[in-house]
Amino acid sequence: MFEEKLTDEERIAAVQDVLNGNGGCKQIAPKYGINHETLRSYVRLAQTEGIDAVKVQKSKRRYSVETKLKAVNDYLSLKSS
């Protein structure tokens, strides 16, 4: 079965439901259409790194062509793995 991704707001709301004592992961997860183990991992992440850590990272790190070429050359010359 295909599960649609949650928005950042939905993830935060689900985690806050658990942290506020509104139920356990098994009770709250179906409300948001996610697996209870997924919700449990979000809760752990929020507890250790803060609630903003459950947000999806929207940007990818971009490297210049020069940086990429240097990395390839370093790897080929066995300076790096």
C-alpha cells in the first residue's frame, strides 16, 4: 500500500500528540496514516535533537564542478576513499 508523505506540520502535530500524552505511537500513527515505528522514530528524533529535526530537509548540498573534480582526482590518487 502506498503511503503519502506527511507535511512538516503533520509530522510535528503527530509528534506533539505523543509527547503531550494524547496516546502512544500505536494509537496516534493511524490518525496520520503512518506506521507506528515511523512515528516512534520521529518522536525519538524530536526528543534528542528538537522538534524541528522532524522536518524534511528541502535543499540538497550543491558542490561546484571544481570541488567534484578535486574529490574524484583525490580518490583516484588514493588520497581519500
